[in-house]
Amino acid sequence: MNDQPTLIPPEISSAARSYKRIGFAFGDRFFMLLFVGLVWLGPAFFDRRFVYAMLAWDAFVLLVWFIDLAQMPRPAQLAVRRRWHSPAALSIESELSLILENSSRSSIQAKLIDSVPLQLRSARAE
């Protein structure tokens, strides 16, 4: 057996947590749907009932957003692991894997970016 120490950092795992006090956000699709609701403003100049239609549309968009938010997994149900495939060294490209473990019943789409200090990278993190 090879008992020599390896230079590859050990695998690290951590439970997810909220980034700030408010752990949710509004996406591009939400704002696009609210913008579509502004279509009701044109006819609202002639008939006030269209203002109520616009408010009903906005309430519907907020309701759908809230239902979507309620179905998302809680931070405690997510865990992130970092696994290095090669030793970390200056001026040499290193490969690693970021693995998101989801223990909830709902599926999610996530984009993971490892934050590397600017001094240690020559290009944008991928």
C-alpha cells in the first residue's frame, strides 16, 4: 500500500444555509409576467374595470410565485460537496467537482459556482 500523503485536498461537505435574512428572490420570469400585466393599462384609460383586471393579474402572478416558493426545498434539505480531482497549485489549472445533494421530494435546477480569490485565478470561475 502507498502510505505517502497525497497533495489532493480532502472532500468537504456542508449543509446549505440561507445567504441572507431573506432566503428567496424574484426571477426574470416573474418580472416578465408582471410586465405582461401592464397591457391592461392601455384600455384602462377608457374603462376603469381594466385596472381591476391588471390588479387581478398581478395577484395571480404573486399567488403562483408563492406556490412555487412553498414547493422549493428548505436549505436544510440541501448539501454541497467539493471533491478535488488534482492537487491545488498556483498557475496550474485544477479540476474539482461541486455536487449538490437534494434530500427533498422536489427537483431543482441549480447553478453552482466555487468562489476562488482573484489572486488565485487567471480567468472567470466556471
